[in-house]
Amino acid sequence: MSGDELRANGSGLRKRAVAASLLRSGAVSSEDMVKALSHRGREAGRLPDVLRARGLVLERDLMTAEASSWGIRLIDLAQALPDPRLIDCVGTADCLRYGLVPWRRVGDVTVVALSRPEDFRRLRPMLEDRLGPVCAGLAPAHAIATALHAWRGPRLARLAENRVPELESCRSWPKILRGPKVIAAIGLLLALVLAAPKAVTAAVLVFAIVSLTALVGLKFAAMLAAFRHAPDSPAPLPDGIDPTVSIIVALYRESDIAGRLVRRLARLDYPADRLDVILAVEAGDQLTIDALAKAELPPWMRIILVPEGEVKTKPRALNHALDYARGAIIGVYDAEDAPEPDQIRKVVARFQRSGPEVACLQGVLDYYNPRTNWLSRCFTIEYAGWFRLILPGIARLGLVVPLGGTTLFFRREVLESLGGWDAHNVTEDADLGIRLARHGYRTELIDTVTGEEANCRALPWIKQRSRWIKGYMMTWAVHMRNPALLWRQLGPRAFLGVQVMFFGSFAQTLLAPLLWSFMLVPFGFDHPFLSALPAPVVWTAIAIFILSEVANLTVGILGLRRTQHRLSLWWVPTMKLYFPLATVAAYKALVELVTRPFYWDKTSHGLFDHSHDAKAQNDSASA
């Protein structure tokens, strides 16, 4: 009999022993046990996972039966905390990754508590190399995580904040701002403005026109690419073993929406024993913790507390939760998200059909409250054009895809090799998109939609947009520390694309008032630079302005037609009044870039989304 056959036979014996113990004790009914034993899935032999995922057994009964079947000790980590020196011998990150904690040394032997005792044989060489002789014990996964957090919370916080290599992180941004090169550049600019204000303004105007031209060209190229390639149709999952998918949702001050989030994620159509949902909550956010406690989480959802650290950002929470994740695929949602039920199946199928260079899949984001007011309609039109035309076109042109922050799915080994997310970057998604491309990986768009809540109040909208623009500024500055290296890693075309999408977009937003001033000329107002510019330059600028408006209208109309909202196309021209809000946000971002670079201006959720759950319930009832 081969080694694989022996292991399979042993797994079957363990399964039957656990089943028999639970049946004898009456912890599980015979009908439920038959259903669980007949389950066919990735976790061959993992009867405890099936029972736990389906809520068929109490945790204490399951742990007692499993410890008995393996002939090992059941350890109560709440009553007897592990030795922190032993944790350091193994390493906190590896303890979290493998779901274990070295508990106590008994004589020359170290007792190691695991949540999955069948992993002990595989992990034993690594453990003995670090601890010497070891034996296995059994403890629940949540108890292991709690014990590790109790002893090594601050260390975990530092690890989450510094995973990304310093050369690709913005955590040294304050030091860069105070650097001699930056101070010299600012001093030179001020001297030029004082010495030749008209010449400097003219140069800025020329740059604004050139950057606008580049942005317009990119929009038309992306639209053509999006239409030239038909969207991929999802293929059915191939036969065989399906991977575990871990979904991370970072929560902070989300008590109003926590219950709705749980209900929405519960609609995901993927086997429960292969779905691992982690709700990463800041340790001091008791309101959200209490709200989740009332939401009655299913067994495949768990709460992970994020310890206090130097910064309080979404990417830091994601980094912390990543060590707890069990999946080969890591997904990210936001607190207000409502993904399509079959989304995970589509993602798994796409990854299985793609080569290893495809490391990230970006879903389509849309809004489920487009008719709340004018601002929500404009936001919906903007997202429709961006996620249904521009981003797919950018991906098909082979350019860097600035990720959208949610409905993102990664190959775990790639994400970990890059250091996860930059904990200090307030647009960690766009930054990660560049880092993926720098290291030779690709991002593709996938045809699946996640509904979000449109931020439809002016002041919160400006605050949210200022965070995005600040992050774009910081991301561009970080990756342009060594332009020659970035050129070699990305190639000429993608390098130029980064300049247009990042530097060009926020520069254009900041310089928009200068361009708008020329719009007063047709109404009889004089412009101080109009007579100083050659006629060809003036007519070229006018043509670019007109072409820019055509591009914006085209993107809005075609993007909106690809949605199911049925909003009137007459709302698209009103976007002309919507975009100036971004300029206000850009100047706020510029100030914060200097004064509070890592400040995360929190967006409140759950204010305008009640109708979505009602609609979903009606759809389920009619189905």
C-alpha cells in the first residue's frame, strides 16, 4: 500500500472515530451525521470542518470527540496561557499561518496546541527544528488566535505596519518631505515664481494642456480597447478540488451596517467549509464588536481584533488579518458591499483558467442607491464609465491597473511575496496595483458586480475624494523615487501610463481652475494670457477642451448604458458641475499630504442602503 493510500485510510479511520464518538454522546443526530459524511469537498477527511460550517455541533463537543479520536490532550488556553518564549522560537507569523501555538515544555518535550491535528505530521520537522522534541495537543482556532494576540499583540501590530519593503512603502514620507532635495526644489520653484511669474504661469498652462491631451488620449484608447475585446464569459468550474477562499473585511466604526454586511455575505454561493470570512475589527471599536455579536455570525465567519498601532488604516487591518487567513485565494470587501451571490465561483473559475502571471482579479463596482439625489446619480455615472470602460480598456492595453479597493481577489502566495498592503498608504489599492505590475504580475477585470453605497452628501464626498487624491499623490511620489528602475520594471508604455493616470490626473484636478478661466472668454471677458499666446496654441487649446468634453460625455453615456440602472442620459451633462468638487478635494489633499499624510478620513456607511436589502429579500421570495 502506498504512502498516499495509507494517509487516506488513516484519514477515513479518524473520520469514523470522530463520527462514532459524536453519535454515542448524542452531540449530533444520525441524520445530520449522514449528511456531513456524504459531503464531498476540498477538505477530504475534515468532518469537523463540515459539522462546524453547517452549525451541526457545539464546539466543545466537537473538540472533545476529536481529541479522543487522535489520542491527544485537549488544552484550555484560556485557563493556561502558552509560554511566550516558545511562541518566539516558532515565530508569531508562522503560528498564525499554521493555526498552532507552542504551549508548555514538559520535560524535554514541547506540547504544541493545533486546531487541525492532522497537520502535525507535516509540520513536525519544522517544529522540531525550532523547539526540539514535540507532541501534539488540541485547541480551538479562535483560542489559539486569542492566546497569540494576548502575548504578542504589539509585535503583530508592528508586523502589519512594516510588511512592505521600505523602498516601496510611503512610511518614510515625512522624512522625505524634510529632505534637502525636496526643500531645494520648493525653494527653486518659489524663486522662479517671484522672478518671472508670467513665464511660470505660461509654463504651467502649457503643462496643463499637455496633461489634458494625454488624459483624453488615454480615455479614447481605453474605450476602443474595451469595445475591441468582448468581455469574457465565465466558464463553469472544472471538476476536481476547489480552493478555500478567504475574504477579509476591515471594519472600523461600522456598527450601523455590521448586521447587513453579515446577511449580504451569507448570500455568497460557495461551499461553506471552503469559505473563510474574516471580519477585522479595530481592538478599541466596541460598538462594532457588539453589533457583530448580535448578528449571529455563521461558523465560517470570524472576528479578528486588530491591535492598536502607530496608524489606524484599512491596509494595516488587512495585513494583520492576512496571517489568520486559511485560503489560497484572498479577497477583499468593504463594509457596505453587496456582492453577487455567484461571485466567488466566477473568481475561482477565472483563476483556474489563468496562468500564474495573473495574480489579481478586479470586480466591477456599482451603486445600489443611484437615485438618492443628484450627487449619487453623478457618482454612479462616474463609476459606470470607470469600471465598465476605462479600467477594462487599461487592462487590455497592458497598462498598470489602479485597483479599486474592494471586490479584489489575489493569489495568496503572490500577495505575501510582495509584503501585502502598504499600511501607511491611504489608497493602498492603487499602490498595490503598481507593485504587482513592477514585479511582473497582471491584473484582469472580471465580469461580476458588487453593489456599494454611493457617498451622496457633499462634505463627506469631498473628504472621501481628498483621501483618494492624497493617496494618488503619495503613490506616484513613492514609485518615482527611482524613475529609471520603474521604467525598467514596467517598460516604456506602462511607465508612461503611470505618469498619465497618476501624476496627470491629480495635476489636472489641481490645475483645473486655470483651464476653466479660459471658458469666460466666449462670454466677452478678457484673459491676460490670451493675447500673449500664439493663435495656433489658442486654437489647439480650444480643440483639446472640446475633445475633453466629448470624451467625458462619451464615457458617461456608454458606461451608463452598460448598467441596469436606467438613469436618464440627461444626467450625464450635469457632470460638468460635479467635477469641480474634486478640485476642492484636491487642495484639501495637498494640504494633508504635508500636514497629515497618513490620516484616514473615515467615510460613514449604511445611511442610504436600506432599500437594497428589501429588494434582495423580494427577489429571493419571488425566485
